[in-house]
Amino acid sequence: MKALAIALACMACAGSALADNVALNGAVTLTGGGFGNSDGWGGGALAATSTVTDGIYLPIGTQWNTGTVFWTGAVGADTVMVTLNQTAVVSQLKLQADNDNNYLIQYRDTANVWHDAAVISPNRSWGQDNGSVVLGAPVTATAFMISGTTGAGDNHFSVSEFQAFGSVVPVPEPASYAMLGAGLAMLGLVARRRQRRS
């Protein structure tokens, strides 16, 4: 029984991760022709895409096209894609975005298939504000895609921060495989000894 406990402990050493912002410093890609279009609004230039996943929120009420990744256009025509540094199981999403629009958040699974995750509506104030959603069931994701969606707003969209909370899926290192092998070998030895005794 002692050998079995040691073997199982060796096999469990793949490690576990704590719930964290797994989107932090993820790569951000913009697709579509509306980015940087203020549609007549005065404001700053398009922010660096890296600011979307830098973990820093702008002050609530910051103008929608100041210090943000912003766009104007048809719903769903332009997308912000956040590629995670590592596959993760995600249970909560947070978004700081232009307050009067709704945003569709989709996730890409490990088979490279896209699925709808949630629609986030930031607090209805003025300028940039925060919104969040706890998913009904955790999703395993490699990337997220943000786009404007229907139901509210003026088709002037912006995102200043995206966060996804969950746990990274550990990638076994060679040492982990060695420990797994050792655990399986010990289980085999225990089974052999029991077979010989009987």
C-alpha cells in the first residue's frame, strides 16, 4: 500500500496552477479595416495592441478613442484576437471597453474551432468602463476573439483591457514524464510481486 501511495504521488506531480489572468501579455492581432477610425471624434492615435493584455486598466470615463484599440464599422466586421501564451481552462472574463456597446467574446479550443463564450456589456456610464462575466461552465481555450455585437451602441467600439481568469494547462516537462514512468514502473513491480506471492 505504501508503494502504491508513492507511485500515485509521483504521477500527480504534473503540477497544478492557480486561477490567474491567463491572458496577461498574450499576443494581440487586429483584423478588419475599421481600426483607428474615430469617425470624426477628436482623440488620440490607436494604442499599441500590447496594451489590451498588459493587465492595466485605464481610468473609468477615459474617452473611447484615447489610449485604446478602437474602431468604427459594422458589427462583427473587425476583431481583436488574443492568443494565450499557453492553453488554459478559463472560467471568468473581464473587459474594459467603450461603455455603450456590447462585445461578443469567442474562444478557440484545442482543435482550432471557434465557439461563442459570452457577450459582455460594460457598465453604462461614459467612455471606457468595465464589464465581466463568469462562464456557466469553464472552457479550454488557446485564444479569444473580441468583436462588437448587436443590442446596444453606436458602432464606435474600443477595447483597453481584456483578462481571462483560470488555470493554465500544464505542459509536461521531460522530468514529469520521468516521474510518470517511475510511478508506472513502481505500480508494475507491486503488481508483479503480488502475482508471485499468490
